[in-house]
Amino acid sequence: MQLTVTPAAQERLAKYLQKNPKLVLDYDDGVGPFSDLGNCSLDANYKLVFVDPTADLPDFDAHLSSNIGEVYYKGYTKPQYDEDMRLDFESTFFTIPLKSSRGTLTDNIEVVDLTDHAFTHQAVQTHDC
């Protein structure tokens, strides 16, 4: 699998990328330290999470290539993704959609910066519902 981050999206994410983080693409299904109970509305929810490069994240046991570095994801969620995906920045709506040639996976990926967070394999609440 491949993720292409457009120049517009790279510019939007530049402040996070300066920290040289580990990149995580999380399909919020209630599993892993970035999900308390899964998505509140039961819609597909994707997060691009920036974590310390030394973070131990055993749930994220697979990775895909991207033009901004390796991106980790939960291996069993591979069917949720497409072979060629793209992150772009839509300045009109100030969103970062995740798309593929087959369609839109999400109109706005949630961006979460946890580079300064120490993980204990407990859920980190990233939403407030």
C-alpha cells in the first residue's frame, strides 16, 4: 500500500513533521491507545497520529509507504484501506480528506499530535463524546 501526501497537505502538516515523529494511520475501531470506545457516531473515523519515534505501539503491527515516511497501522484493518491513497488539503473547507481512486475514505482525517505523550498501553481519549 502507498500513501501520497500532496504538497498542500505537507505544508498543512509541516509543524507536526518537524518533530520527526512516528506516523500512525488509525482506523478508530476501539482498539489501541488512541481510542477510548471507538467512534461515537459509528461512522468511519480515521486519524493521522503523530507520536514520539520511540513509542511502543504493538497494536500497530503493519506499515505502508508514504512520501513523508513509514506510516503504521493495525494490520487487521488493511481491508479498510486502498492500495493507493492520497491525503490532500482542501483550503476552502480547511479539511484533509483521505481519498483513493475508488472514492473518499473520509472527508476530513483527524490530526492528533501526541509526540509529547508517554504511552502505557492505555487508551488516550482524543475525542469528547
